[in-house]
Amino acid sequence: MKEYLTKENKEALEAELKELSGAKRKEIVAALEYAKSLGDLSENAEYHIAREEQGKLEERIGIIENVLKNAVVVNRKDNGIIDVGSTVVIQKDGEANTRTFVLVGSEETDMLSGKISYKSPIGSALYGKKQGDMVTVSTPKGDMDYKILSVN
């Protein structure tokens, strides 16, 4: 499955993978060796904690490798059509305040900073639309209508 990434996020993931595969992996191996030297592994809390950390590390490495293997770096087109990488300002029908979102791939989603996945309900409703369009987003509370005020 394709993963859409910005160039910056791809570079950040590559840097994280390098750190996790290198220094962090060596750190955990050292912690495991130390824990083994303490004796009985069945009741060795340090060993079990290190093994758990190793499992989390290897899982994250696998996730990053999979994302990068399937990554499509987004080259934002400035054609007014909402795509991955677009900054969109919308206004809910009947309300004065606006909301600004950046459409991103699922790996970059961060609601607190306004980055929403193009696969999310609102992201998929906005995808392919343009300034001035109205979109309907299905939510658990019912359908909500939004007007697209701008696309950058």
C-alpha cells in the first residue's frame, strides 16, 4: 500500500531509522548483555525490561522500513486542486470561525498541528476538490457541510 510523504518527513524517517538501527540497537544489546550477567533470567527484571524495549525498537524499525519501502514523495502541484500537501481553510456551514488543515499521508497525521490524513473522513471529502466547493463529511454525529475557503 502506498504511503504518501512529504520530502521533509521522508528525510526525518530515514534519520530516525538510522538512529534506531545503529546507536539505539547497540544500546539495547548492551543492556541485554548486562542483564544476562546478573544471573537467573526468570526473575531478572532488568532482562525483561530490556527484552521489552528491544521488541518495541524492532517493531518501530519494521514500521519505518515498511513506510519507506512504500513511500511516494509528494511533489505538491499548485493547480488549486486539493491533494496531499495542500493547506486548506474550511468553514462549517452556519458558523463564523474557520479551520485550517494540511492534508498529509497517514504517517504524518498530527491533529494538534492541523495535519490530517487524506484517508480520514474530512481528508477524503476534501481530496480532489477546489476553492469554493462545498463538501459533506459523514461523522458519528451526522453529516456536516463545509465550504472550502482557500487551497494552497
